[in-house]
Amino acid sequence: MNLQVPQAPRKRERNFGPLYSSPMALWFTLFFLAPLGIIIIYSFLKKGLYGGIENEFSIDAYTYLGDPIFLGITLRTVLTSMAATVITIFIALPCGYFMAKSRNQTLLLLLIIIPFWTNFLIRVFAWMNILGNNGFLNELLIRAGLIEDYIHFLYNQKVVVLVLVYMYLPYAILPLFSTIDKFDFSLLEAARDLGATKLTSMIKVLLPNIRSGIFTAVLFTFIPIFGAYAVPLLVGGKDSYMLGNIIADQLSKSRNWPRASAISMVLTLVTTAGVLLMMNIQRRDASRTAEARGVEGADARPAAPDQGGR
């Protein structure tokens, strides 16, 4: 006869997850959700007589978003941000690849991080001293006899893109380096053995496998460039006005807080849409990779023996 010894009831385990995550949730609420809520509320209020807001519902701020001048500045902001992002990625890709293949990764990483030790405005003023009418570049060209009078390098759209690329290049190099460093470079050698050229192997083998790093680099560069303020203000001209400059002018000069809030909502929605789009693409790529690995694993299993002869 088997006697079963009754087991003592298990103690109920406590779930401390909400308690552990409460500091982050509080931080997220105070410094992100609460300011965002204030901006949303302000955007639907009326501008005060002497600036600020009045507690009266109004959609005048959103009506301004259909103004042709504002739409032109928005289009310019989008094109400038896209151009700067594309150039930044094209420069960052070979830099990240070279760093991943180099034996001096620590030194190269240090050289990439060093610009972060310098104040943002100091770096912008350094470019102004280089490209100014009496700056280093003009003096060098005049002394070399290549030009007789100085060239106006500053205060145009091209120099805005140049300085933006310089400012945000490290944000693109670091995620690309991190992704390329984990890449199996023997795949490139296998592609070369199968007849692919070096460029073809890079495009068809390397780039698809580092897509996640490229997406991250695009987000890290496009989002801050889209809301840039200081660079267009200091090195750009009248044709370089961007959305960040409009927000600053509406806050400091016009004191139109509802309009500044409405434009900020545009920036927030565009950047949020970009993040969600990139996350969706990455999720789809991850699911495709998992399915492909599952199919390969199923094909690699040995076939079951035929039971018909038993």
C-alpha cells in the first residue's frame, strides 16, 4: 500500500515587478508624459494679448500650419534633414567597417568620442572661424594664390548640411560599428569564392546583415537634425530657416506659445512615426530571420525511417 505524504502548500510568490519599475515609470511620467501633455493643452489655447496663453479654446495655432510659408519651411526642413542623414550614413558606413576590422578599436573609439567632450556651440563657432570671410580656409586659398578675394562659404544651405553632418556623424558611426563588429566576415570571403565582386558582396551580404545598425544610425541622426536650431541660426542664411528656428522665434520674439506648441507637436508626431516605422521594419526582419532559421533547421533534420516494413 502506497502512502502519499501530503505536501506543504507553497508560499505564494510576490510579484515585485511593478515596484521595481515604479522609479522608471515615475521618471517617464514626470519628464516626458507631463511636458508632452502641457504642450498638447497649450496648442489648443488662445494666445494672450501680451504673449503667453489665455484659458480659451482655440485652433488658431493649427490653422497656421497650413500657411504656405510654414509649409515651405517644413519642406526645406525635411529635405535638409534627409540630405544630411544620407550623407552622414554614407560616411559612417566605411568608418564603422574600418573600425570593426582594425586592431586599434579602442583608440578609434576614443577619437570618435572626443568631439563629445567639447561644447556643441564651440564646435559650431570653430566651423565659422574656418569658413568665415577672414577664416582659415579663405586665408589658405589666398596665400596659395588660388583666389584673389575671399569666398562666401557661410550663410547658405550647403554649409548647414556640412556642419550638421559633422555634428551628428559620431551618432551614426557608433551603432554601425557595434553592428558590423558582430558580423561574420567569413561570409564575405564565401561570396567572393562564389564569384561575387568585392562591391557586390558588400551590397548583397554585408548591408542586409547590418540593417538593424543602419536603421538605428538613421534614427540617431535624422531625429535631432529635424529639430536642429543652433546650426541653421549660426551658419545658415535666410534660405536655411528650419522648424526649430520657428519654434524659438515664436517663444522668444512673438511669445506665441500655442503656435510654438503646435509646431512642436508636428516635430513630435514626425519623429514618433519614424521610430514606429523603424521598429516595425526591424520586427519584420527579425521574424523573417527566425522563420528562415526554422526552415533551415527543419531541412537539416534526418528523415524518419520508413515504418512500412515492420
